[in-house]
Amino acid sequence: MTKHIFVTGGVVSSLGKGLTAASVALLLKRRGYSVKLQKLDPYLNVDPGTMSPYQHGEVYVTVDGAETDLDLGHYERFTDVDCTQESNYTTGRIYSNVIQREREGGYLGKTVQVIPHIVDEIKKGIKSLDADDVDIVITEIGGTVGDIESLPFLEAIRELRQEIGPENGIFMHVTLVPYIKAAGELKTKPSQQSVSLLRSIGIIPDILICRCEHSLEEEHKAKLALFCNVDRDLIIEEKDVANTIYEVPLDLAKQDVDVYLIEKLGLHVSSLDMSDWEAMVDTLVNPENGEVEIAVVGKYISLQDSYKSIYESLTHGGIANSVKVNVRMIESEEIERKSAEELLKGVDGVLVPGGFGDRGIEGKIAAVKFARENKIPYFGICLGMQCAVIEFARNVCGMEGANSAEFDPETKYPVIDLMEEQKKITNMGGTMRLGHWDCQVQKDTKAYAAYDEIDIKERHRHRYEFNDELKGKLQEHGLIISGISPESGLTEIVEMKPEDHPHFVACQFHPEFQSRPLKAHPLFKEFIKASMGV
Ligand code: GLN
């Protein structure tokens, strides 16, 4: 039977519940259990696909094409277990399922209500991950206890745990123990209050994960145990990490969180080996090969979470090359106001990530031009590939005014365009190429040197494509098509010849969703290597 761990958050948002859930999952996996993770988000959007990154940060894409919360990125990076459509449910998705069923007459004339119908639909979502080969499902409830929106989700986990019993379900509450400078003290009262809120809706946490800046003393733990009704051993400290988020599982393992959880779930505790993870953290903290500086030229730079997986993947590329990666974050519109020369001078590599809409596009194209002309390693991702193709068409092939039809529908040279079938669809929601697509890497290319295999699968999230009809002219001028979709013939990777540029590689997909700390994505690994001048 699949067992469940329910993760709630108290006191404030941004406590790192997702990281905690991911870290616990990693430890349980390393103890030999198959673990799946899931996030329940109490907002009304059906998924975050249509939200601005300013609202939500990055949209993380799963292999099966779900557009999801960025916490799923932590889940996959820590556990290396693929998430799916079932890994992220929002209030909007739950309601939309219930309303659709109501319209179809599925409730047989009953009055449809939050309790039981919405709550039942949430329970169905949680149980959708139960399977013979899944030992433990960890479900993170977004938001903070006390929010009106999260109530149906909390009721659902309360009911579910009642149904499956305490030996099969655990409540883990992540809370804040703030340090009050003026008093020089850690305060447990906010956590007590948040647990009391949980208790008022029938949930008594089994384990408390206490986020804090300073270590908890014995007296704090005793107080929390007594007033929150939690075993003293299950008051766990999660102090701010010194260097990297990848230290979190190691810190939690030192306190045997995983052992307590496994015992509480009545499972067998086998040994834990984290030596490879420790070595990875050590390389990240003490790299052997100095540092490189990478410019990331984007449109949502001011919000760190907008390019979360990109920054993490650059870090992975650094680990793989034992080098520290410093990121110079550049707002593409800033390049339009000043110049690429002024803002990019001195960087070792330039990366243009994905994006939508025309704001800042010319700044990105100027960044590509700067990298190409100055022979600085360039890595274009999705929109970053489209900008590379536009720049190459305009400035190498002389196709004046070349553009993507997304930004200039009247352009004479639509080097990036919608496919014919997509032009006919008016509902934009239905036109994205999402999730895994096969790609064939062409031999004797930089892409092949990176992947060392021909058949790969990468994740997509875009509408526009490299325009096959104009491909000939770009190839004549030296652009190499190094990755092709076997199904459609669409161009997936382009690059410049080694004699023309030391490292100019761009892909239509999003490799950042498949990079892991112990297994950097090959394209990131090679980009960092090139940026080191190796
Ligand atoms: N806006 C471009 C498209 O829709 C690129 C999307 C992206 O970078 N994810 O094709």
C-alpha cells in the first residue's frame, strides 16, 4: 500500500517547503523506497501556464507536458524522479473537473458542494499517485495554514489520513522560528499558534520542521514539543544553509528525519549512503578550477525565480567542471537603452533563455551579435535559439529585417514562424508544443560531442518553430542544424562551425528541466567548459 506524507506550511510563505519536501524525498529514496512528489496549489488558475513569471516565477514543464509550479523543479532535481500531470493540482483544476462532471450530470441530481465534492476531487488527485510500485507519496500543500483558500486542501488531507490511518499517513508541518534581534532570542510562539490553527481543523502534526536562522536550543525544542503536542525527537531544526540548497538533505539526515519518518510509517530502515551527494556539495563549495562569469540576458531578470532552472543548471554545469559559476543578470531592455558592449564586456559566456512577447527582443538579439562577433561562448534556449537564428539571418546572411512572425508578422524573412496547422488554431492555449519530443543529434557536431548519443528526448514549451523554408540560405552561410525532430523534421538544435566560432549552440527545447546536480545536462556542461576556455 502506498503511504503518504502531507507537508503544510505555517507562519509565513517562502519557508522552502518545496525544498524540504524534495530533501526528505531524496533521503527516503536513498533508503530504498520509491517516492513520488506532488504539489497542491490553492489558486484558481487551472495551471500556471498562463501566469506571468512576475506572479509565479518559472513555469516548470514535465515530460508529459504539464505546465507546473517551480517546486516540481526542486522535486526532480533532488530525487531525479520524473513528475507528471498528476504531480500538480490547483484549485482551478479541481473546480474545473467538478464543474465539468456536474454539467455532464455526473452527480445524479445532487447539490454539488465544497464538502464533499471538491474535497473528494482533491483526495482523488492525491490518490492518483498511489500505485503498486510507489511506496511513499509526499504531497505539499501550497500557501500557509490560515489562508482561506487552503481550507479544502487541509480538509482533504485530514480526511484522507483518517481513512488510511496514522501508520500510513504523516503530517509534516514546516514552520518558522524567528530570531528577534532586540531580545536576542528565538521565538516559538508563531509556531505554537500555527499548530493551534492546524489543530482547530483537526490536524495534529506528527513532525515539525523548524526553519530558523540560529540553532534551536534544547529549551526551544522542549517548549515546541510540549505546546505543539509533537514528540521531542520529531522537532527538527532546518537552519538556513551556509552555501547551497543542496546542503538541506545532508542537514536533515544528520537529525535522522528519514529514520523517524520510516519508523512512523512502519517500514524497514535500511542504510543511507549520501557520499556522492556530499562530494557534489563539496565540489560546489570548493571548486578546483576557479570561476567563470556567465551573462543571462532575460526579460524577467529582476525576479530570481523566473529563471530558477536555468540558474540551477548553470550551477550543475559548474559542478561538472569543478568551477564556480557567477551569473551576471542582464535585463534585455537595458541592452537596448545602453549597449551590449557596455553590459556584456568581460563575461565568459552568454546565455539567452526562453520567453514570450516582443519586449526586450532587440536587446537579446544584440546580445547574440555581441557573443557571435566577439567569439564568446553562446548558449540559446528556446527563444534564445530563435534570437540566434534571427541574428544570424540578419547579420551573417544579409536577410534584412529577418524576424520571428511572433514579433513581426509582416517580416519579409520569417525565419521563425508558426507551423501551417498552428496558424489555423485560434485558441492559443491549444497550440503549444509541450513536453518530451524525440530529437536526433547529428554526428560530428558540438551537440553530438556533448550528448555522445543520437537519440535523445527533450522537453518543449513553445509555439513558434525554425522555418524550414528559409533553412537553405542559413545553411549556405554556415549555420549547422545539429538536432532534428524525427517525427516532423523540425529543427531542434543549431550551431556554428568550430572554425567560425568556439562555441555557438542553441536549442529549441528547454534542457534546463533535465539537468540534475549529480548529472549536469550535457549542453550546460559543455557550455560551461567552453566558457572556461577549455
Ligand atoms: N515565444 C517563443 C515561442 O512561443 C519561445 C517560447 C519559449 O522560449 N519558451 O515559440
